Amino acid sequence: MTGRVSPFHCPYCGDENLRPGEAGHGAWECHSCLRAFTLSFTGHLARPEGVTR
């Protein structure tokens, strides 16, 4: 996973009219519902015991 993946749709309205936001890394603006949001990678989850790929 890279830090450069862009969202495909707005998490609020579902529209695809997104632009990078001015607030910095991970910031996005939806020009359909006029909301701004950020995306960030939090970390990896522990694999449950007994589960394989």
C-alpha cells in the first residue's frame, strides 16, 4: 500500500467529484456535497490465530 492512493468516491454522498484538499497530505474535498475530509493509514491489524492468507 502506498500513501498516494486516492479515494474513488466521497464517503458522505458517494459522488466522484473529488479534488485534493488544501489542508495537506490526505485531505480531499467533494465538490458535490461541499464537504472536506482526510484519509490516513492507521496501521495493520493482528491476524487472528489459526487464520492463514
